[in-house]
Amino acid sequence: MSRKNDIVDLKQQKKEIDKTIDELQSACDHKSKSIKSVQENQSYQYMWTCNECEKALSYPTPNELNNFVKS
């Protein structure tokens, strides 16, 4: 196989995996969450993240972030 075909195949696999992850995260109840560092674009942000499915849910408030940093 050519390198280009390998890349096209890998990109298709990645697309299918991302779709499966999205489906699993959408079905999750997000009952337990914690603040974690999450990569967004080229930087990292602190976000409330589901402990079960690892979906980034929301940004913590400044007070929540201060409490997280102190602990």
C-alpha cells in the first residue's frame, strides 16, 4: 500500500472511533465529575470532566478552580 492510502485509511478509522466515543459519551449520565486539565486546540484548560466517560462538561467557576488548586 502507498503511504497516502495508509493515511486515508487511518483518518477513516479515527473518524469512526471519534463517532463511537461521541455516542458513548452522549449516553453517559455524568453522575461523577471532577476538575481536570483538558487539551483544547493548542492549549490546556481546566474543565469539569465526567469520571466515567471523560467528556469535558463545563468550565469551573473561579471559586471552584481556586478550591481545586488549594487541594
